Amino acid sequence: MKLSVLIKAFTLFVSVSFSPQVFAEPLHIGDVAPEFTLTDQHSNAISLSQYKGQWVVLYFYPKDDTPGCTKEACSFRDNINHLINQHAVILGVSIDSLESHQDFATKFKLPFSLLADKKATVSRRYGTLLNLGIVKFTKRHTFIIDPSGKIAKIYRDVDPEKHVQQVLVDLKYLQKGL
């Protein structure tokens, strides 16, 4: 077999196997938020529909107990009273296991649900799953969902240190608009 054929075959394999892939069409503001049911760190089944009539901050993050994810989760924890005062529910989602979520939530005393999307079904539906072939993880994206179940705000560039403050500002603005 010629070397050029081997190189082309290898290049094709690498481009298919290791190229970033997102598995859903991107969601847009005004879209109905995709429904889901996942298990949280307390082994409770949590469905988006159970929060109909409330504001939901649905945040996706790559990995429990990593520096950026810990900063973001602890910032939500530290601002939980502000978020509750704005009538918002916080739900964190990653493809980590239920056990990993339990350890992470306990270690950092997180007072909100961390949802285990082990099969990445919800992450795919929200367009947050990044598949690099041998590694896959959830990208750091957040969706504010309004009381009617529609997406009111999407954050695709999230700075874990400043994100929650921006969410608080935007929630206040969005709530005035309804």
C-alpha cells in the first residue's frame, strides 16, 4: 500500500475520531427548553417540568472538583440567597456520575441540585456536549429558563469567577421584562 494512501486514511480517521462534535442544533433565546429528568446527588429524580412557573438557572459544567467548576459552583452557593430572592432555582449538570456529584456537593456544601447526565442525553439536547473522540465533557454553558419554560438567556462564554454576578444582573433585567 502506498504511503500517501495510508496518510489519507490516517488523516480521515483522526478527523472523524478526534474532531470536536456537538450533537444538537444550537438552542436560541425564545426556544422551548428541552424537557429532561435526571437524578441529583440526593438520588432524587429532577425534571425541568417540575419548575414550571419558576425561573431556572440551568448550568452545564465540565467536571466535578476541578478549579473552574469549583469556583463556579461555590459562587452559586455563596449567592444562593440572592438567587432565591430573585425566585430562581439553580440546577447544575455534568456527565459525571451520581457518586462524583455526591462527593462534590458534600465537600463544598452545595445547596442546589447537581444532576448526573452520565449518558450525556441532556447535554446533547442542549448542545453542550463536546466529544473529542477518546474524551467527552460538557462545555461550560448556562441557560436561564423563564417561568413559561422558554429560554430567556444563553451564556456560551462563561468566566467562572464573574458568571454568577452576570446571571444575577440578567435575571433582574429579564424579570422586569415579563
